[in-house]
Amino acid sequence: MEWDCLTDRDRFNDRYVAERDRFADAARDADWNGVFDRLGKHPGWANLPRPGNRSGFAPLHQAAWHGADFAVVSRLIAHGAWRTQRARDGRRPVDVARERGHTRLLQLLEPVQVRRLPGPEDVLEHHFHTLLRERTGTCFQQTEYLLPPLTPLTEGPAVAMTFTVIGMMGGFTYRLDENSLRVHGHSRMDADDGDHYRVTATGWSRIERRPVPASSTTTIRPATARDAAVIARIHLDSRAATMPYLPPPRHGHEDVTRWIEDVVLKTCRVWVAVRGTEVVGYAALEGDMLEHLYLRPDVRRRGIGTLLLDEARRHSPHALSLYVFQRNTEARAFYERHGFRVLDTSDGGRNMENLPDMTLRWTASPDPAP
């Protein structure tokens, strides 16, 4: 489940804000058919308030306020709505229902602890939030965040929450372990599996992991039509996991698969990265333009992006260009480390997302004079 951490609506794309507002309006107006219709399309939205998070009222808070039918509240909980979630004023859904006199909902809305936190809640959250601040550099200085709570992790046997950080092109995923909070910091452009941490009542520490060289486990080969479906899934999952500011996708997996088959594979040279027997990333090159380079979200920071980029440069040895969103600072840093420089910038009029972007270009160094 995703924790909605941003308080600045302007950080989101206009189309995404409009869709989220429609979702929030449906919950505010007790239009439960509209709420569940949107949850069918966006299952991770079960705990999201209106963009900007002014009140912090998520759908379960609204159901408690309206005194919704027992079946509606049960269905929201089945979708993953957190009974422990607090609004900006500290109220949980059960508190709202009690204040409104909806006593028949109190038992259903009372939080049920399936797992225990491995220490006092306030102490663990203090160490967890300290970890987030220290490991994100200047990201927290540039953007205001509502730091995530830990109590939703107690509502199920294996709840995992994701906290997206603007500027990281990723964020943190965290869950309860046997006797600690396990935190995984990740970015789309990581060269390995990211950073792993353990949080206990006494503080936080990094978990040292032995890196496995990507070259020893991953191979690059030309893509075929049989790869179209998995390429489409990687394309959708990577964008959803690493670029939260993009509007909701207009097309589902089936449509994107057809686009890969009918357009990308026919107009571009396409390669896939294969780890074992699984396709975990792809790159598409048209002329000297790198049209796409995406990785499956769980294989970042293993050098696989570099392998795909090297393959593209092998087939375009003199120069290579690409477009990147200006807000995509991690991708920009990755390409700049590989010798790309800014060629031009745009206000977003040339891309479907209408987000400011830029052209990056790499040019091979000339051979030294004899």
C-alpha cells in the first residue's frame, strides 16, 4: 500500500490531480459505487485522501462520517483501508463514527492488531523518521512530506507500505520482521538492490549485503514478439513505481502489449535484459535516439540499466540522445554519470504527459591525434 506523503498539490500532474479529486469527491459525497469503481482501476488508492492532504480524510473516514452501510465499510476494509489511519487532526475512522453517533459501526471500525510493533510506537517512529531524513539528503529540504506512520503495519500478517520520495526516483518500502522494522531504500537508477536497514527500539542500522555483479547473472539479447507482454508489464510497473507524478495510465496491459508488438518492436531495435530465465528490463533504440530504458522495480541497483545502456551505445557508437522529465533527477544523474549532457529543454508541449522535459545527448570522445 502507498502512503500519501505530499502536501503540495502542485507536485502532481494536473490530470492525476483531477482523477484523485474525483475519487475524493465520490467518497465525500457517499457515492460508493464511484469509489469502488475507481478502486477497481487503482487498488492502491484505498487509503489516499484528496491530493494536498489538507484534512487527511481517506475513504474510510468518509464512510464513518456518513454512517455508511455495514457492507460498504466491510468492503473498504477488504480493499485494504486502514482502521488505524489518522486524519490531520489525529482522528481515526472509529473516532469519527463515535463523534457522529454511528454506534453500529464502532465494532467494525475498531482497529484489530494482527501483529505487534517490535517496540514502543513513538520510539520506533522516531528512529524510522530519522533514518528517512538522513538517507534522503536534500530531498526533504526541497519538498514538504508527511512522514509515514507504523501502526498500519499491525493490521495484517504481511503488510508492506511504500513511501515515495520526490528526487529519488523511488523511495522506501517497509514492513515488520520477526523483531524489527525492515526498510528497503530503492531507486530506479540504483546500481544494485538498493540499501536495506533494520529499525529497533534502540535505533537504526544498515544491513550489509554482498552485491552480486550484474554481469555474472544477467545477459542482454534482442527482443522478440514473444517478449511483448513482459516488456509491457515492465513498462507499466516501472513508471508506476518510480514516477508518482505521472497521470494515471490511459491504457492497460493488453493495449500496451499491442503497442509494443505493433510499434516499438517494428520501429526500434529492442533488447531485453535476462536474469536466469526472466526478462527484467528492456531498452529501445530508434536511430540514435534511446526511446525507452526501463527495469522491473525489484531489480534496480544491480547494474542492469548500465548493461542495457552499453548495448544501445554499442549500436550507436558515435552519439546517443534521449528525452527525460526535468523532475526525474535520479535519471538525469544516472545519464550524466555516463557522459550525457543537456542539449535543450522544453515546457512539456512535446510529450503526452505535458511535463517539462529535456534532451540529453552523449557523443563519443574523438580518437586522440596520432
